[in-house]
Amino acid sequence: MSETTELKPAKVALRAYIMIAVLAVIWAYFHWATPGNTFLTARNLSNLMTQMSVTGILAVGMLMVIVAGKIDLSVGSVLGFAGGIAAYSLTMWEYNLFVSIGLAIAVALAIGVFQGALVAYLNIPAFIVTLGGLLAWRGAVKGFLGGNTVPISDERFKAIAGSNLPMEYGWLLAVAAIAFVFLMAFRRARFVAQYGLGKAPYAAEFAKAVIPGIGVIAFIWVMNSWQGVPLPVLIFITIALIGAFITNSTVFGRYLYAIGGNTEAARLSGINDRMNVLKVFGVLGALTGLAAILYTARQGAATLDAGTLKELDAIAACVIGGASLIGGRGTVFGACLGALIMATLDNGMSLLNVRDFMQDIVKGTILVAAVGLDMIGRKQS
């Protein structure tokens, strides 16, 4: 059984609070250091959230794969290939918007299933399969696009990444989110009474729900202070909530933790580890296709280097968020926080005009430090 599925919620919560505190410190530093104190403006925060949407969606899928004890190094190349298919089908084949989007996601899903089958049924290490995929699908992008950039003129496609919710819809979304937070608090309290664990702690659970509720209000207020909630951010939040539900409240999610924690024990307990590995690679493939749509729509074109190193951003987000590369541990919330930290570093260092090579050094150092701290924590526990 994995750490996350046993007692460790207190440890997981502590790590989340520490990450939030670290993020707050980083934000405060960038706001102080940027010319004109522009980092914490509504405009920049809206841009930051839009920037993190692609990495966040990839991180949700990558988290599931890592929890199962696998890894996927090909998502950046698959993102570029799927985005190229969307742009090419819109521009060259003149397919309509929905067919082009569906085709891109379907191709990414097929690639994920194909690579998952190689890992699950041919027992080829995921590292090797997806490292090969990183090279092969990048070559496919170059061949498919003929070495050229394919611009997109369809304004509806560009609007996927460039539009915002009207402000009144943002507040309706806030009301729905707060209602959901308190509903979950009510269910947790009722669970205690139903299973004879004591008196239902409604007051305590509702008190704990106040902080997320305030966070929702603050988020909508900031987004509405600029142009409203960006559509990519709404898509990312939806994917994150679905991912959290899958990992925490479904049999499939529990199986992933069991497989990553101890594959042999999971197999002996009757879990079909091969089919579940195949499924999780398929899920990551579909999410990569969706991320490709957002990325390509934001760029307004399909380029040969689209998605380069996105796989490392997604993996770093998961590791920074507490996922173990050994498998069996990690949360969607942590991966999303990790994605926000990665996007914050990109955004803040760009505002400070930090040179590209130094940005790479900083992010690489943080990734190694996160893994090192994780290994130290494992030895002490």
C-alpha cells in the first residue's frame, strides 16, 4: 500500500501548506523585484494563469502515470504533433473546427494507447518507449509540416486560448464552487457520524472550508479585475477537478496507487496492472491532445519546436508537488501547485529579463533539489 493511501494525509497537507508558503514568498519577491511592481497586477496574474494552463493539464495526466510507477518523456513531442495536425487540418485540409480538434485529440490518444501497450504488454521500460517517442514524434512533426510553420487564420480556434468568461459568469462560477466546497465539507462531517467514528464535526469542517471559499472569491475578483476568467484556465480547473476525483474517488485511481506502490502485490490481489497501465497512458495521451489545442491556439500557428521541453515542465511540476518518481505517491493538487510554481518562475524571470540559459539552470536546480528533498524525507520516514 502506498504512503498516500494510508495515514499520511497530515503529511500531505503539511507539504501543501509549505508549498503555498513558498509560492507566496516567490510571488512577493518577484513583485518587489520587477520594475514598477507589475508581477501581482491583475493583468499579469491573468497571464500567469493562462501560461500555466498547458503545463497544468499535462501535469494532471503525468501525475497519474507517475503514481503508477511509470513516466512519459514524449508528451512535448506529442503535443507538437497533435497541434500540427489541428493546424494542418484547419488550414490545408479545410476541415471544420470541431473535426480538427477531435482529430488532434484522437491522434494524441492513439499515441498514448500505443505507447502504453508497448510498456504494459511487451514489458519495454516506459523510459525507453517514451524516450524513443520523444525523438520519433518530433521527427513526425517536422515531416508532417514539411519543415514549415503553419499559421492559423480561424478566429474561433484562436478564441479557445484568447477568450474570457463574462464577469457575471465568473461570479456564478464562484458561487457554484463555494457551494461545492461546503457540500464536500458537509459530506466529510456526515461520514464521521455514519461510520460510528464520533459526533459529526460540522462546525470544524465548515471552518476548514472557509479558507478555500475565500480563495475562490479572491481568484474570481482578480481575474475579473482584468478581463474575466480566461477560458484556458477554466478548462484547466475542470481537468484538475476531474483528475482529483479519478485519483481519490474511483477504483481506477486506487488501482494506480496500488500498482505504483507494489506492482507484484497489486497483481496478486487481482488487479489487472497491464490494462490499467494502458488506460493511464491513454488518459495522458488525451490530455496531451487537449493541451496541444490550447498551446496551438495561443500561438496562432503550428511550429516545428512546439512543446519542446514541456515534458520536463510537467514532470518537474509533479515532483515539486510531492509525487515520487518511484511511484505510489502524489496528488493532483500538488501537481497543480507545482505547475503554478514552474509557471511563476518562467513569468517572473521573464519580467526580470533573466537570460534563457539562466532560467534553464534555475529550473533544473529546483527539480534536482525537489527530488533530493523527497529522497531525504523517505530515508527519515
